[in-house]
Amino acid sequence: MVPAPDTQDSDTQQRILIEQIRIVYSMLARSGSMTLVLSAFVAFVMREHGIAIWAWFGLQATLKISELTELRWFYDPEMVANAPDRMLRRLYVTQSLHAAGWASLLAIAGQNISAPEFVFVVMALGGVLSGGVTTYGALPKVHAVYIASFIAVSFMTMIYLIAVVPDNPAFYMMPVLAILYCIGTYMNTQVSGEAYYRHIALGFANAELAEGLARQAERAEAARQTAEAADRAKSTFLASASHDLRQPIHATGLFLALLKGSKLEPAQRDMVMNASSALRASSEMLDALLDFSRADAGVIEPQARTFFFDDLVRQLETELGVQADEKRIAFRVHECGKHVHADPGLVRLILLNLISNAIRYTDEGGLLIGARRRGHLLIAEVWDTGIGIPADQQEAIFGDFTQLGNPERDRRKGLGLGLAIARRMARLIGTDITVSSEPGRGSVFRFPLMLAAPVQIEAPPAQPVQTERPGIVRRARVILLDDDVAILRGLGALLTAQGYDVATAETVEEALDHAARHVPDLLISDFRLRQGRDGTEAVRLMRQKHGAGLPVLMITGDTHPDRIAAADREDMKILYKPVDPDRIVEAVASLVQ
């Protein structure tokens, strides 16, 4: 709703006045030529009045041509904005002169007029006065000055005609009719003026609203960009921190593996096992950061296929049951006997995080893993008798780095990323995780999967029984490229102990020199190298010289989304530090074979 004129602030009233004046000038520019033509037509029809009518036309032409010249060559809408009061006074003066000019026609016609001329003059002046409603409708007070000037001249004309032709009242009745008609047209102008005022005020209100919305949009865009920048900074920080932590942990794991293979006293072996356990906990936290970064990087592409759900659950029971045993809580599995169609790797990661979370927050009782059919879906469920989750926190737990019941930040309870990763992975495969929980009684996490018909899987051909560990491909030549000397020593010693011919390099040039002397069977490289170079560059240079089929194993601690995406585009096997030494040995064996 547009406020009434008397409720508008002075600034708004001034802006409206400027727009009203501009509209009047615009209407004058459009109507000026027609009124000049009308004046000429009136003079022609009343030409029998001789010099008087042509003098009148000369006055009209002078006024109209002056006005048109001003509007065409000297008027600028900015003039109104800069000096609205002065432009308003100019309108008062010029339009009162135009009104006087038209009203003076009554004095000429009233002295000697025929009945047809009487009707013609009344119609001509009536048309001019009616046109004023349109011309001055946006600014009634200009029309009021016009009308006042017209009435003043008409009244003087009436007095003059009474004195000159007292015996013919019809002659001086023309001014009376004109005065009455002026009053009627001005009433119409007031109605038009109110409509104009509200229309202009509404336009300004809409413009202010649009400007406000634009400012809000700008603020929202700035906030979005700030949030994105913060998110990128977070990813960069996580990647950098993860990389810097992974390097020494990875090297420590390599040396612990070598130490476990040596002759140790029972007490020493226990200490090595405890150190390995602590190292494994740190590795699990960094793996959570890696999964988080990979999800943010958008490099995970679901590969759906049909698989037996119970097989996956049994694997997780074998893998995670030890953790439940250590806490002396039950780990039960309810087999469903169903096949589902999804990405088994991502489903495994979802369940892994849900089960790990349940184990962390359950101290008594246990957990149950199962699934139930619901129409064409299989609802996977993870039940626990843990601490439970308050209703107002059941959505917040899926946030990044969110933990409940861990104010002391116990490292055994992770980083608060498990559920965030699980939900990201669930949405990647087109599903979502829901939770039902009651504080003190436990929780149940659910997510639906698409049921599928069983598929006949051909058994793989029988493999000969291996009598020794994989990786014993004697004298295969391996080049290690890493800028961390400790990792080079540890990994070099590990692979040398497995019978490989190992050459180590801290720079790309050193690696190329080794390859020039002896063509490698495998390149093992870190992603981040010295002098701002990276492992993908080393891979390209090495393959250019020694063939595109050169096997490459990238072992990296860099989890920045951009670098993860870049590494995934290359034809190479990737392991993320810290890596269990046995996994490295197995990966090397598979690549050199």
C-alpha cells in the first residue's frame, strides 16, 4: 500500500515532485505541435475577424514555437532533478501565458460572432481545457495555475463584452461557460493527479524494494563466496595437516614393520605391538580425513553392481569384531539372505563408519547389524545400546567434526567425521541415513538399498598355492621417489628385504638418472616433491622415455581435493599414507608381475 502524500517523508516527496514535473514536460512535448495546428485552424475558420484573429494567432505561434524550441534544444531531465522548484515556477509562468492566450480568443469572438462560430469556439476551447486534464494530470497544481489564468482572462473578457455589447447576452455567456467548464476539468485533474501520485510513489517503493533485494542478494552472494573460501581453506588446511602428519607416521610404520621382522625379546615385541596399535589409531583418523577429502573432491564415482549383502556384513564382522571384543560388548549379525544393487565399496564404507561409531559410543550391551525387506527395498540397520542421542541433536551429528559425549576429545572416539562421511557416501549412491535414538538406551541407524535378484557368479579358476608371501619377484627393479629421507630408507629397506633391486631418489632428476642407467619395472612416487613439483609430472616424464605401460604406484599423504582428482585421472595405483607395509608389498607384487 502506498502512503498518502501527507505521510511521505520530505525526500520522497521531492523525488515524486521531480517525476511529476518530468511527466508534464513530456506531455507538453507531445501535445505542443497539435495545439499549434489547432491555433492555426481556429484562425483560419475565424479569418473574417481580420487583423485581430491573425494577431491572436501570432501570439499563439510565438508561445508554442518558443515552448517547442525549449523542449527540443534546451530542456534536460537532469535540470528538473537539479532544480525542481525553479522548473516548477517556470511551468507556472509559461502555462499561465498559454492559458491567457487561449482565453483571449473569447474577446475577439465575442464582439461579432455567428451561431456556428459560437459553437466552434466553445468546442475548440472545451477541447483545449479537456486536453489539460491529460497534459497536467501528473501535477494538478500546474493545471490549477493554468485554470486560474484562463478564468481571470475569461472574467475580464466577460466584463469587457458586457460593456461593449450589452444588448446581446449570448456573447458574454461564452466566458461564463468557459469558467464553469474550467472548474469541471480541474476536478477531473485532481482525480488524475491522485492516481499519478500513487503510481509514481508505488514505482519508487518497488524500486527501493528491488534495491533492497539486490543488496540482500549481494550480501548472500558475498556470504556464499566467504563460505566457499572458508571451505576451500578448510580443505587446504586438512590436506596440508594430513600430509604433514602422514609422512612421519608412514615412515614409522615402515620401520616398525622391519623391527617386527627382527629378533626381539618378548617385552620388546610387546612394546612394538603397542606402538603399532597407537600408530594404527592415528592412521584410522587420517583415513577418515582422506575419505572426507575424497568426498569433497567429487572424485568418487559409484559403480553399482549386484552383490550378496550378508557377505559384506560378515567381512565387517571379521574386521571390526576385534574392537568390540576389546570393549567386551556383543557384536551380533542377523543375516537377511538378500542381494542388493549398489556400489559395494561405498556401502561397505557407510556400514564401516556406522559400526565404528556404534562401537565407540557403546560401553555395555552390544550392537546388532542386520537388514529387513520393505517392498522393493532392503533397509540396512545398525543397532546399538550406547549412550543415545537427544532428539534435538539427531541431525547435528551428521555435521563435520561433530561429536557428542566426548568433551575431552578422546582420540579413541575419532574426529567426528564418521557420520558425516557415511551420509556423504549414502547420498552418492542415491540413498540417505536416518536415525532413531533415545538417550541412555541406544540408537539405530538405517539406510535403504535397492533389492536385486541373485546373480550366478562363476568361480574363479583355481590358483596354485603360494608357499611364500606375495611380492617375492626376485630382482625386479624398483625406483623410489620421495622427498622424505626417512620414508626412502624405511621403504627401501622393506622392499630390499623382499628381494627387490631398489634405487632411491629425492628429486625427479635423480629418478630419471636411475631409469636411464637401468630401466625400472616399477616407479613408486610421492605426490608432493621438492621445488613445487609433483609425482604426476615424474610419471609423465618417465613414461615418455620408458613407455606408457610403465607400472606406477603412487603413495601419497596429500588429501587436497584438487590433487586427489588429478591423481585419480592418471593410470596408476594409489595408496594413501600411512599404508600398512603388507599392503605395499602386495601392491608392488601385483604391479611388477
